Amino acid sequence: MDTQTRCLILVVQLCFGTFPVVGKVALDGFTPRALLVWRLAAGGVVLMGLACLRHGRAAWPGRADLARLFGLSLLGVIVNQLLFLEGLKRTTVVNTGLLITVIPVATTAIAVALGRERPTRRRQTGMGLAVVGVAALFLLRGASVGGQHLLGDAFIVINAISYSFYLVLAKGVLARVPQLVVVAWLFMFGLLTVPWLALDVAWVPAEAGSREWTALACVLLFPTVLAYLLNTIVLSRTHASTTAAYVMLQPFVAAALGIALLDERPGWREGVTAACVLAGLWLVSVPGRAARSADAGRSGA
């Protein structure tokens, strides 16, 4: 991976890492579905405008690719964003940042299951350890139907799995369709769902003050337009599991902002989960000695 791609990945994670905090503030004035509408509208208009200016007629892919892009939009934008916002409304910033680290593990598992990547004992151990860590957050809290954060945590986990499918399946389309065009259509297809999802909600609620509107602007700029655009560029240059592995940086960004701005304090349960998940992610994302030796051999050939 070249330096430019690595820097882009870091910027992407910083942008996404702000979402739990600024999204939590915005949700004080907006409902999750209203916030979703704003994200879809901003992403669709801005990114499609840029795609048309940059690529002209090439911004309109063929029917087969449009069908694929609609499926990717369901996984990577519509289901993903709706569940994330509904989950964020019901859980804490720290939990949200922690549970989205399911993405690297789920992405690796899906890529292996679909034959896109090779299974190894190291990866299987890492995935198992991370799953144990996520389960611990539920069980150590005394998980039960109606628990304070259980439903929100579950929404975040399902959102992460949906996004993982998107990361794996998007590679084929990105090989044929320009990166900017792909992300623009993801949001445009998302806009088609607005009549079914959010026509009955207040997009400009009276209870939203300057603090909530400022937070909304940050949501639209950083974890929406910039993050999706740059992440699409990164995904076209790297393996899906490599892109997903860097998600492990998001909990630290979210936790730091949550502690600084929202006065949240993680407890020992979150610490147990963090240790298991991060250890599992390290096993999944960092190659073992055999893999490094193989890479060195290929480099020398």
C-alpha cells in the first residue's frame, strides 16, 4: 500500500470516527429518519453533481451496473445508515465506536466465505476472539429484551455486518465504474427510499437549535460526503479486508470525542470488550510470519 492510500484511509477513519459524537448531538434535535434524509439528500446532490462534472455521460452506467449499484446502496447506505442512526439514538457513543469494529471481522469472514480471500488459522482465531468480545458487552451487561442499550447495540452490529457485505461486493463494480460515479449512485438510490422512510417526519424540527444544526452540518461534511467519497477511492486500491481493518481506529476517535464533549465514561465491561476486539482485529489485519515471508519471497522474485 502506498503512502497516499494509507493517508487517505486514516482521513476516512477520522471522518467516520466523528459520526457517533456529532450524530449524537444532532439527534437531540432531529429524529434518526430525518437525519438520514439530510444525509441522503446532501450526499446525492453533491456527489452526483461532482460525478456529472467530472465524467459527463460516463456518470450513467449501464443497466446491469445500475442494478448492482442499487444492491450496494441497500447494503452500504440505506440499511447501513438507518440502522446506525437508530442504534446511535439508543446507545452510547463509546459503545457505538466499539461495536463498529465488528466491520473488519465480518468483512474478512464474508470475503473468505465468498472465496475472495484465503482463510488462515490466524484470521479464524482473530474473528473468534472479536466475536467473544462483542458478545461480552451484551452478556456482562446482563443482556435481556428491553435492556437500556441492548437494542441500540444490536442495531449497530447489524449495521456493521451490512456495511461489511458492501465492502466485499463493491470491488467488482469499482473495477468497471469510476469511483465518484459509484458513490454518487449509492446516495441517489438511497433518495428513492425517502417516500417510504421519512415523508412523515419533520426535516426542519422546531426543537433543533444552533447546536443541533451545527452538528448536522458536521455530519453531512465529514462522515457523509468526505468519508464515502474517500473510502470509495481507497476501496478501489486495496483489498476489502485491508480497508476494513483500519476501522479499528474509529473507536479511539469516537471515545476521545465522547469523553471530551459528552462526558461519557467507559466502564470495565467496555474495557473487556475493547481488549478482545482489538486483539482479534490485530490477528485479522496484521500478517503472520509465514505471510510476511511469502510476501518477501514474491518481492524478490
